Amino acid sequence: MKPLSSTWVTVILGALAVANAEQGNNWEQNPIGSDGNTGQGLVSFEPCNDFPEYCELPVDWYLWLGATGSGSSSIEKVLTLKDGEWIDSVVDATSFTRTQTRSVTSMLNDGIRLLKVDLCSNHGEAAHVCFSDGENIGYGATLNSFLRESLQFLKDQPHQAIVLHLEENPMNSVDIRRVEKVIDDVCADISNSTAGVFPFEAGHCPWIYTNKEISTPLPTMGELVAFDPEMAQWEGDGELVGVRSQLIVTHSQEFVRPYGYKSNYMSQPFWQTTHGVAKDISQVKAQLKKLCSKATAIEVEVAEVQSDCVNDGKCEDAGTLDALNDVLYSKQGCSVDTMSNYARIAAISTSFYHTKLEQIKGIQRKFLQLNEKKLNTIKSSHQQTGNSKTTQASHHDEL
């Protein structure tokens, strides 16, 4: 099992241990699927993830808001490794470190569209979303339950897109075939109860978009979610019917395919990200500076190691946002104002996103505007030179 520091992706800054200090007594009040405190007024479920004006942006030029450890709000028990076996821990599930407090449905209702999950399976049981603190593993809801909420959201909300990224596999016990079997099981139930959808066929979930080849250009957001404002929309009995939203499933190198198994649903991550240790802000800046010098889409994750919050009950959100601006705009970091047009911020993922939802929604809008400007500049340059080369990122693989 990896230490805590290597489970984080890209930029390690934000608020992790605030869970025990700020939210410690509230876990039982927020079981999975029960919390209703969403970002009222911040999301209206308009097409293309609430930004119809940016439907023409390709998927890897969009700005995705992510939630680190998306399944950690549902932790029900804690396991610890002893003599090579995972056994029940003395650590109480209600006090276990986690990165989110809201259910999957609430996250999606808040506008989160990049769900990042770790998966575990002990002794061959069903795959569960989980979260590791480096010594123990918190066991959460089943992957079946997590996916069911996600696909139900896509069924209910037209013209939306979600990325589900399988991030850590701390027990090394879940492979791609097992994940795709769960996808088939859930999708079959939802497909067979949805008007305007053909009978389900294994390996062909209609809500999942797949791009297996790095060289294949990604669709625009509008193309992905079948939104064309000039096209008549098919309705049945006064209700929208059929498949009108999409899920993209990606995974890190910790999830492997069994020998000879051909994946049906997995896509290549369309962003570059960095797994590794970031002990201080200077290392964070150095990591991001390297990424921002490439022609690629970049994910910036905002999460803080536990020790930095032990003696601070709030881990002030203002400091987190200041740090984010620092790594993005300083010359030692990304230097957003001077990086090339081909480099762009395509995802920002945070722990406890709800404590700063309004601010990160503002950041999202700002980078959508910037990414659109960059892309238009590239297109204009190609038109002037007669170069029709695609604007697809040159690299999508994770470092």
C-alpha cells in the first residue's frame, strides 16, 4: 500500500484533515444519498454542464470541476493491514479521515463533473469505493451504488457530462474487467427502465462515451451530450426521452486489464497529472511549471496533507484559494498569463469543495473564457497558414 503522499494527484494544497476538526461530529448526519445542502443558485443544469455558451469547446479544452476522494463521504468501516490480511480496525468510521462530506448526487447537483474514486475489494467481495490514509483504509459504498447514483443523474438531467476517474487501487484487488461488469449490471437496470432506449446489450452502455485512441480527436461538449440548439428535441408524452447525457470512464495505471481482456468502456485520461510527493509550495510550483510548459490539458488538484491542519480547526479556505492562485499565476508556478496557447487548465479538483464552491465556480468560468480565447487564437492561426492540424492535445497519458 502506498503512503498518503503518493495518493494525491497533481497539486497538493487544500484541506483534508478539516474533516475531523470542522466536520468531525456531522458524519452520521450525511449518509450517502441523504444530504440536501447543495449549491443552490450556482447550478441550473443548462446544457454542457451549465455552460451552453461553451458547448463548442472540445472535451479537453473544457474546465472540469472535480472532487478528490469522491466516495469518501460514505465510509462505513475501517480496515487495517495485519500479517498480510486486511482486518477490522480499531479506528471508528465516523472519525476516519476523508476528503468529502457530500453524497454523489449532491456533488453532481453542485456542479462537480469529475468524480475521482479509489476502489477496494477485500477477500473477493464486491468492489467498494474506499479511501486510504496511508495506514488504514476506509470502506465506503459499493461501486454498484456509486455508479447507480451517477447514471441515474445522467438519466434525469439531459445534456450533462461526467468524468469518472479510477484513481487509486490501494489493495491492488480491483481490475478493469470487474469494474466493467458492475457498469453492465447498473446500466442494464437503468436502460431497461428508460423510454427511448434500445434493450441493453452487454458491453454497450448507451450512457458511456469511449475514446480508446490517444490520436482520436475528442468531441466538443455539445457533440458529447447531443446538444444542438437548432435541432428539434425528441420528446415522449411531454418528457425528454432517450440518452442525452454521457459518462467518460478513465483510470490510472494502478488499474490493469486481465491478460487477453478487451475493455469496452475505458478511455484514455485526456489530461496530464502528476503522482508524487509535494512537501512544500516550491515543489508544487515546480511540478506545475513543468506541466504548463507542454502542449497539453492539465489537471490541478487542491488537497492538503493531514499534518498541516492538525492544530488548525478550520484550515482556512482563504489560504487554500490564495495558494491556488499562487501556483497558477506565479512565475515559479504555471504562470498562466504567459504559458503557450496549447497549454490549458482543463480540471481543478479539490477536497471539501463545498466550503469554496462559489469561488471555484468563478475560477471555472474564468478558465473557460481563457481556454476559448486560446483555442480561437489557434484556429485563426491555422486558417492564416492553411494548416488544418487538429488542436487535440499531444499527450494524454499520466506521468
